[in-house]
Amino acid sequence: MTYLVTGATGFIGRFLIPELLEREGDIHVLVRPGDASADRFACCAREWAGGDRVRPVRGDLGAPGLGVDPAWLDEHRGTIEHVFHLAASYDLTERGAGTRHVVDVAENLEAGLLHHMSTVEVAGSSAGLFTEDMFDRGQALATPMQRAKFEAERIVRESPLRWRIYRPSIVIGHSRTGEIDRIDGPYYFFRLLRMGAQLPRLLPVLVPRLGETNMVPVDFVARALDHIAHRPCSDKTTYHLADPRRQGAVEALNLFADEAGAPHLVEVMPKRTLDMLLRVPGANALLPRVGVPLDVLEHSEFTCWFDCRHTTAALAGTDIKVPPLAGYAPLIWKYWIENWV
């Protein structure tokens, strides 16, 4: 096997590369020009300990042809079995342009299979069950991230390539170490929970009904991605890398409230009540003051739940499963407290 990977030094990529190194073949990693990107790659390469099997390829997701040297493309045409597209930064600013460049390069290389990392957030405002076979259902896409991810997925779907699309839910820390490399999703609420530890634990904290959430640890995502990518299953298939168990957002946050020693959250009012309160002059500055961006609620709860039938079938017979959040929530909290506070 020979691989080309974008976003290898990102959160999911850092854990995918060690999985690929368990297999045979060279791994070519797209690295942006500049000292910061080169330093990050060098740091990750030491961590991966893959030697010369992990090879940097100078390029830029935002450039046509990924800015890769044409001579490199000529040399490797017909030799790349798998392209993993994990990087998303340019897509978020240019509505899928980075993915378009990846698709063009994969075509140029005559690559065997394109693996595209999307997100369950393409479901947008959908209600009820959102299956792996669903895509454009006329759903509203409220945030720039949702719109960019939707457009990127559309570009892959319309390409002539063999492809598989993976939609993780909210990706949190490693289930055995708690490790993260950025603050996102539920982590924005951890500071509030820590502040809540100063309140009497018998006094509940009243919050709006926040709907459902879905969280998976990064090690599950990396292992599932590696396994499904190499499995001789159908192409042009989408896989939800999500927890098949449904869970309320407040139920999940209360697992972390227990670790913080804070009172439990209790849902007592409709979500629209919070929306109305945030329209009051000055009120919309409250959440940012405690480290919670105003749009974080859009990324921490869902109006639908996610079918994982394709993923479950592809992982059958393996030990790759989403562990219950209650089992590793203490590790998630401990890593945050020790490394991010």
C-alpha cells in the first residue's frame, strides 16, 4: 500500500498514521510551506517513529494541484492506492475549494480510492433519523462549517473517483488517555462546570432543553477509519463514525459535572427561551465571557440522531466499538484539568 494523506498532523490524522504504519507501504504527508507546519510535522514524525516510511510532500490545500511539484505527481502517478483527505481548514474559508484540489490531484495520480472525512453536521436542521445514505434532504445549514462540509462532500460525491465518505460525530479525547490537541465542542462548557463546583451540589442548575448530542473518542475514529478503508466493501458508501446509542446533551454534560464536583444540570425550559434571552442587549456577551462561543450550541447538540448500519456491518467481528462515555469521561476531564486549565 502507498498513501497520500492531507491533515496528517491534525487531531484525527495524528492517530491515523500509527494505524497505517501497522500496514506495509510508504505514507506521503502533505505539509504546507513554512516553519510552523514543518516543525509540527517533525514533532509528529518523532511521535510516529515511522522513519523514512512517512515522507513529507510540500504542498498547500488552497493551491490548484495542491501546489505539489508536477515532477512528484509524474513520479507517483499510478502508485497511490489510498488518498486520505482529513484536512479541512481551507474548505471552511472557501466552501470546499480544498476538497476540489484534492479530487483533482487524486484524479491526476490515478489513485485507487479517496477517503473523505466529512461530519454528521451535514445533517444540518434535519429532524428524526438521519441515515448514512442521506445527503441532500433540503436541510437548512445554519453555520459556515456545516455549509462548507456539505459542499466538500458534494464535490466528492460528484467526482468520477472511487470514494468512501466518513462522518464522525463530535470527536473528543482519547478513550484511554484523554488526550486532545484543541478545545472544541463540549470542552467549552468545562470552564462553566468548574465554576459551578463552587455551588452547593444539592442545588440544581436550571438550563434550557438542549436536545441530543453524540460524542466519540478520537482513537475509535482513527481505528474505524483505518479498518473500513482497507476492507473490500462497497465504494461510494458513507459511514457514520458515531455512537449508535442516543444520549441527551445534558445527560452527557452531567457526567463531566460529576467529575467537576458541580451540581447537575436540569432541563426546565424550551431551547427557544435561551435564544430569546440571548437577543436581550448585553446578554449575548455572557457566554463568551466564560469561554463559550455563541455558536458552540449549534455544534454540541443535534435535532436528529444518526443511523450507523454501514459502519456497524463493516466493523463486525472486530473489537472496534464506541465505548460508553461514562467509562472514559473521568479521563477526558483529568486530561483537560492537567493540560488546559
